Amino acid sequence: MALSSALCASLATILIHRGLQGSSFWAGAWINVVVGAVAAWTAALILVPFDQYSWQAVPYFALSGLIGTTGGRLFRILAIEKVGARLRSLMPWMQKRSVKGVQAAY
């Protein structure tokens, strides 16, 4: 599961980088958020039986989506726009070895 998650995140980073070459940050960010929301709601409606929904939890999940998913995507796209896909994916590693991280990216 972790490998699949890493593969999807890497592929998304590459696709966002390519999309930013022909579009603006705001267009990419909002398209990404809308498509993600539609996909998440579709999966939830298909995979989760209706009687298992807890309507008391909706405000918490909505807030976590605004803070985590939307905020995270906006900052991720901004980072890719500012430093590029290769450097953005190396950022955690570069904090320890900044010179070698930059060399590895190029």
C-alpha cells in the first residue's frame, strides 16, 4: 500500500509539473481540487453503505478536507511551480544533505 501511495504521489507530481508548463497556478490548483473532490465523493457513495454514514462527523471531515486536502494541494502545486518537480520531491532529503540533494536532482 505504501509503495502504491508513493507511486501515485510521484505520478501526480510529474503531471502537475507538465500541466503548469501550459497553464497558471490557480487554474491547476482549482482543477486539481475539483477533480479530487468529485472522485472522493463518487468513491464514498459507491463504496460506503448509506447506513454507515455518521452525519455528526460531517463537519469534522469537511474541515479536515479544507485544511489538509485543499491546503496541501495548493501548497504542493505552489512548490512545484516555484522549484520544479524534481527538487520538490527531494525537499525532505535535501534538508539533511542540501548540496548532494541539488546534485542528485540535476
